[in-house]
Amino acid sequence: MSNLILDLFRLNNRVLASGDRLIADLGLTSARWQVLGTIVAADRPQPVAWLARDMGANRQNVQRIVNDLAMEGLVDFEPNPHHRRAQLIVLTNKGRHTFDAAMRLQAPWINKLADGLRVEDIETTRSVMSAVRARLEGDRDAEEPI
């Protein structure tokens, strides 16, 4: 398991560096792209704390990235009817176009990464990663929460 975790660290670093190169011309980084993707994936506008929770990230780091995205005109803040201080984060038209452009670059990149890998192996790897993540998060559905 220790070797798996070390390999995941190395893989994460390589994925982030490759992602950074892939979308650099769009003015994005992997971190910004991930935040935009989390906003797009949400079923409704969310405050930064909820975005951070969904990403499994630190709220302060996500806030810094959201502030940068706002300065670039990619996201905007809307009043939150449930909490005065926790504004909702929404994608602007520019943000949507930038995210869509990143996804157009991502499709051939991800296909190249998957080339030669069996779908079953990818699914098994994802299943193992999800189980480990659930244990780390203390998920009640995990057999042995940490």
C-alpha cells in the first residue's frame, strides 16, 4: 500500500504538470481548471467552502484560486440567500468558453493516456482509489474507517 501511495503522489505530480502544459495558452493552470470543472459539475452555484469540500481541498486555497479566476473574469460572485458572507460562485461566459476550450484540448490528451489500457483495469483502479479515499475521509460506508 505504501508503494501505491507513493506512485499516486508521483502520478498526481505528473498529471498536474502535464495539465499545466496542456492549457497554458488558455491562461489556466491545472488548479484553476479543476476549480472551473468543480463549478461546472455542481448542480447549482455554491460557496467556496462547498467547492473546496467537493474537491477535497483546503478552503483557503480554493478561495485564492476563485479570487484569481474572478480577476480574470472567468467567475463572478452572486449573493447567497442563505448566508450573507458566503457568496455563490458562478461561471461567466468567458469562464464557460475557457473551460470548454480546455475540455477540447483534454479529449485527445486523455485518449492518448488511455491508449492500450483495458477498460476493466481502469475501472478496477478507480474502484481501489475510491475505496482508499472513502477510508481516508472516514466514510461510514467503508469497512474500516480510519
